Amino acid sequence: MRRRPTVVLGASGLVGQRMQQRLCNHPWFELKAVGGRHENAGKLLEQIPWKLEQVRPTLPSVPIFDLSSDSFIENMLELDIEVAFSCLPSDVAERIESKLAQAGIAVFSNAGFNRGKEGIPLVIPEINAEHCSAFSTSEGPIMCGTNCTLIPMAVPLAALRTFEIQTVRMRSEQALSGAGWQLLFDDDANKRILDSEIPGEAEKVAEELLHVFGTQDGTSVVPAKIELDIKCQRVARRDGHQVFVETTFTHPISLESVLQAFTLHQFPKSVMRCPSAPAHPLHIVEHVDVEHHLWSNGTTFADQPRPSEDLRTGMSITVGDLKIIDKYTLSFSAYSHNTIRGAAGGTMLLAEQAVVEGHIP
């Protein structure tokens, strides 16, 4: 399969650098350019300080283009760019994503601006892969990944939909990296002195859960009807979002039936062919250990992960601490890597799905 010329929108942010890390050896996409702030324009990628914990991989010496320049789209077309991975703040994404899509460049976005808009699929592949059919409508070829906190809650719940979900209560503990590198490198935050509140996060998670669990009607999505109680908070941990969930069902459950549903839950066959798809979406453990259960490929946990070489590591969600409260109520905790599965890797998986299913050539 050929490698498609690709631009990453985001030169120095954590998600942008995660995406660069994943692209350096990707078999289907080839990094040809990076879009960044005005002050970085004209630099080469290797001149930008590296912020991830792994050693900087051997990245191509590509130029950084000014995202605010009137010539940015023209520059991308001159480079024959076919795919753009957007790792931008929402206000910047608002200015550039639609312009790229209207120019015929397929945009796969981790930004929040276009999430849930009609005609723009908001997709978690093992939940609502069929919503990709709305890709490349009048809005142009844009597809969005969800909020990173939604992933560890939504995927286990999706495995249990046959029991008919009535209510969901969730509390999150979200890593510093979810707020960007500034908080990750903040001295007070690393001393556990931080504001745990995340304004607006719970509302976004709730809205997106109902969307991805919703039913498609043309290019529109009718949201699911589930009673939700969502609380989100920041904790002094580098990476990894953990959620604590209690959910009630219409149909009775048992520990055996829940475990069977988790074990059988899988990506669509097309997505299983993707380089970033882990062996299993859910990695079941007795108890979630945030120190050791961050980097799962669906079957094993990596102590020394190499995400630039192993695209599957960090892409599975760890699920444990299962408790049957009564025959209609379950509690569990789940844990996933927020900048891998929740952000860069999850967005890349959407692009891979689009390739496999023929949404992009």
C-alpha cells in the first residue's frame, strides 16, 4: 500500500508530537510537512524542542508552515498533501480545518471545534464505525475523534449495550498531559498542587457519549437516551485517564455475562486490518494498576514502550475492578492512555479506517 503525503497541524504540542512520533514509521502515511505557529514558521522540525518522554525518533527534516498564512492551503496543495492530522486548539482548528477539507485534503481531527457537527462524523471505531459513511459530505472530508476522557468510559459500555443501558454515573481522574505540556511541566502541578476542576469537561463528555451511542439518520445523528451523571477532575499523574463507572441496565446481568461481553467485544473486521488497531479493544484485569497498565496492545502491557515502532501499544483500554452491585447494576474502572488512544492514536485509527473502507484513495 502506498504512503499518502501527510501534514500534521501542530508542531510543539503534546498531541502534535505524538502524531509525529506515530508517523515516522507508518506504512500508510508519510509526514511531508508540519503546520505551526507564526514564530516557528520557516524552521525545520528538528529545531522544535521535543516534549515527549521517549527519545525523539528519526523524523524527516520537514519544514514548518505558518498556519495563519494566507498561502498555507496553497503550500499544502503544492506539496500534494492528501491527509491532514489536526492536533490544534479549537480556535485555530476553526480557521483552518474546513479550508483544508474544501481544498480536497482529508482532515482527521483531534480538535474540539467540529465535534458533533452535522455532516462531520464523530467516531470511536469499535462503537459507531458506521457513522463514517457520512465522511466527505458537503462539509468536505472531515472526521473527528472524541474527547479523550470519553474513550475509557464509552468502549466498555459499548460492549454492554445488549443489556440496554439506562443510567451511567462516572467520575474521572485525568492526567496532567490532558491539559497540554504547560501543566505537565508545571512545578506546582508535579508537587500535587493543582486545581482539580476541569470546566466544561463533564458536559462535553456527556454530549459526546450520547452522540456516539446515537443512531444515524442521513448525515444527522439522533442522540441516545441515557441518564448521565458525569464528574471530571484533574490529578497529578503524567499520563493516563482513569474512570470509575456505575451503570444500570434494563436486562439482568451477571459477572460471567459481563466478562463474556467484554471478551467478545471487537472492532469491525475492516478496522482490525488497521496498523493501529490493538489485538483487543478491551484488556481485562482483576484490578487496574495505573503504574503498570498504561501501555496495552490488547494482550500485553509494555514496560518500555516504543510507540514510534509499535503502533498498537497504548491503544487498548484496561478494564478491571468489576463488581455486580445487584442484578441490574455494575461498577467498574477503566484506564487508557490519553495522548495515545484518546488523542493521536485514536485519530490516526480513524484515518486508517477511512483508507481500508475506501473513504480516501
